Amino acid sequence: MRRRSFIAGTAALACGRPAGAPRFAFSETRETVAALVETWREKMPVVGLSLALVDRGELAWATGFGMADREAHRPADADTVYAIGSLTKLYTALTALRADATAALDLDTPLQRHLPQLRAPGVDAIRLRHLLCHRSGLISDWHRGSLGERPPDWRRVADEIADEPLIAAPDSWYAYSNVGYTLMGHVLDNMSPKPFTEHTLDVARDTAGASALRFDPPPLMAAGYCAGRREVEPRLRLQPAAGMYGSVLDLVPLLRWLLAGDGLAAAMLTAQPAGPLDCDERWGLGLALKHVGLAHAGRVGWHTGRTFAHRAVLFVLPDRGLGIAVLANFREAGGVEDLAVDALQTALLERDGLDLPPSLGDGETRPRAAFDPAALQRHVGRYANDFDVVRLEIEHGGLVSRAELGKTALIPAPGGGFHSADNRDSHVAITDRAGYHILTSTVRGIETRIGVRCPEGPVPEDWLRRVGRYRVDAAPGEVVAFKAAHLEHVGGGLELRLELPQAFATSSTLARFALAPSGPHEATIFGIGRGKGQRVAAEDGPDGPTLSWAGYRLLRSDA
């Protein structure tokens, strides 16, 4: 829906601010964000969050909402320190780019030259550059010891995954990889006389400016909460991918540097090659470069972060001189991305008079096309997306997408494709592309892949015998992000469902993956993108079957 203007007759402002001119107040933006946070609080157990807004190189606004530590009655503010999760990748990418610029490293050299222990077929085609834009073909995650009070040394990951098959040939498609960034950190650690953590913090200060970012949690960092309960925030093993701690003010130097857009910042904001299965998704070196909510604002660079209980997001709009960082200390705060986008949309409208362009959803009605049952029938089946498996079925003259959280109607549209009943802005298409039957959504001219149809067929008897509940064989002190794994026989195939540690109001499932057996003792997670293509191995012993996946050993436990 088109945003309503907050200030009648707002005139577009020049990008530059005359010397001595007062700083823009963003009063409407502040009121809007406060109202959004209050609305959010009515729907879920919001605890604390902090926000910083940068305008043309200056800090325009920094504040906190709620509590950094509810039990200690400590409010969240701009200085509150959180785990920033995958925003760490921006600093790892910056360190790699600095090494490339000084000829200490060549990003176009093979990864195997630096980490020769990697020996899976196809790994010789991975270039260091592929690690920074998530096109390496490496597995996405390695869960062994990933969370805990004292996780194992992350430098051992290269040895642990040495024979792990690639999920795809390098440069085939984008697949987000914490493992890729961890290996990039290993390369940087090998080439520097200082440990990776010290070297990265030095480069960040020298390049972007001083901040108090760190790789060790301070004593008074924000507490973590889940479903309203206090939780211990464990350390993350994969430090180069997600190991930093800081406040929104600590992120301001990076926002300013990226907004300036010179030199290495320009490289981070330059789109890398993409293929047909990536649709319109584009990545630079460390930053995602497309967002449907900000497609009207020129260039966009952004990234999200998540740890056990903390959430983070950072956006920069270099053509508009605006940047924002939001950090939160409760697991349900996936909405920080929407909050940041709403804040930037409002700031653009308030300061520049730049409104969202009209969309499909602005019309009162959407015309419906006649449907051909035979044509619809070819789309029926299971589709794997990032963290779920949904089923498309024919119902009431159209298609319905069914998932654990409910169903969405797809209504045939004139000229082909479908209207989404849940998102008036979305035009859905189902097409054959590069050998896959894929489901896409186009919003404001940006096409995103939202599902890939799973292969169907009889499940081998060996795998059917293994259906049941499994627990992780965790090391002492290790924290597991899910309660149990369930191998399930669902109509059409096998699925691996991860159960949340506690029941949420909407779902007990953290993620669901479709499995494609390739033999009596091996299967892969089916699909394209994060977590897909990864091997699941099975063994049958006297105490029952065990599964091996992403470094975890899963033991049958039907109780």
C-alpha cells in the first residue's frame, strides 16, 4: 500500500546540507518508530531494542526502547551492547578487501591454495571472492559445538568439513554460508601476524573509524529473552561469521563509511554475478543489495544478524545518505528488519518527500482469470523454501499453499501467474527454470525465489525404518538451538523437522527440510539456497539408527 504523507506539501530536499544548517530533526520518523514499537509490544513479548539513524554522515538519532536487563531494571539505550550476529560478516569482508587492496591477499585465488585440507570434489573451483558473496557451493552451516559457554576452536572447522560434499558447483547460485565466512576468517588468520579477531578490529578502526566493537561479551551486555523468559546468551563458535558484540553507536562508523561509498565501500556495494535461479537477488561483497521495501530509494546495502536470543539489522542508502542500525535482545525480534525499513521509508518521506511508488495492492479489486484445472494440476506438489516445506493443492478454482502456520490462496491472474491472497503487492509465478520447477514472488519489480518443487516418489524401506524422533548427542556445555529432530514420512517423501525448545503461540517447529535419499545410508536436504544440498548420513546400530547432519550426531529417541 502507498504510504500516506506525514507532512502535507513536503518538498524534496537537496542531498547536501548547507554549512551551518540545523540538523534534520526527523520528528515524524521518531514518532512513527515509537508507535510501531508500541504496536509490536501488543503482539509479542518485546523486551528491549536500540536504534541509530545516520543522515549524510551525521548521527541524527540514537535511542533505546524497553529493557536491556529486565531483572536488573536496566533500560536499553544507544550504548547497550548486544551480540550483533552476522553483522560480523561485514567486518570480515572489509578485512578481506583491505588485504586484497594491499596485495597481501588476492580474492581471485583458489581457496584450496590457502586451505589445502579441503578435498571434496569441486572445491578446487572455489575462489576467495565466492566466500564473500555466498556463491562458493560450500555447506551453509556446521552445527558441531556451534553454541556454548566455551565452543571449540573455529579454526578446526576446515578440518572437520574437509570431505563434506559441496551443495552445488561453485558460482551456481547464491546460498548463504556461515561456513564460507568462517573459512575466510581462517585464511585471514593464517596470513596475519595477529590473530584474526585483533586484526579485524584493527582494520575496522583504521578504515571506518573508532568504535568499541569486540569479540568477547562485556559483563553488562543486554540479557537475552525468549518467549518472555530470560535465557543465557551462549558464545558462537563461528566467530568470523557471527562472533562480534557492540552497540548501535559502535555501528555508526561503519554506517558513515558505507554511505560515503568510496574505495572498499564501493566494492562491498558492487553487485557480483548472479544466475537464473537467483532471480533478482543480488549480493555485493558482504552486503545484500536488493530490498523490496526500499527499491525506490536507489542503491541499498543491508544485512541481518541473529544469535540464540539477540537480533540485528543494518541498512545503508548511499544515494540518499541515510543509514540505520537496530539491535534487539529477544528471539522473536525477527521484525527488526521491518522496523528498520519502515523507519527509512518514513525518513525518506519526511525529509525528501519521497513516497513509495504505487503497487498492485493500491487497486480496490484484482481481476481474476478463468482457470484450467489441468494447467493448475502440473503445479501441485511439495515446495521447499528456506526453512519450510509447503504443499500446493487445487482448491476453489485456484491453488492453495498449505503449511504448518496455515494456508494462502493463489488466485489465477489475467495474463498468467497468480495473485497472493496474503500479500496484495505480490504477483506469484510458477515456472520451469534451469532444470527446476520454481515458485517466485514479484513485489515492486523485484523477483524473489520462494520455493522449489520437491521430487516425489516411494521412500526406500531403509529410510522408512528410521522414521522417528532424534536428539542431539551434544557435548557437555553445548547449547542446542532445537529441542529434537523428527524424521517424518509425509505424503510424497521424507522430511526432517526441527522442534523448538519451547512451544510458541504459532508453531512448535523451528524449521522443516525435505530429504532426497540417494542411497540406503545417505540423503541430501533438497532445494536451492541456505541449508540445502547438505548431506544427511544414516547408520543402523544395535541401539537403533543414528543420523549425521551438519556436524551433529542425532540419536534415535522416541520418548
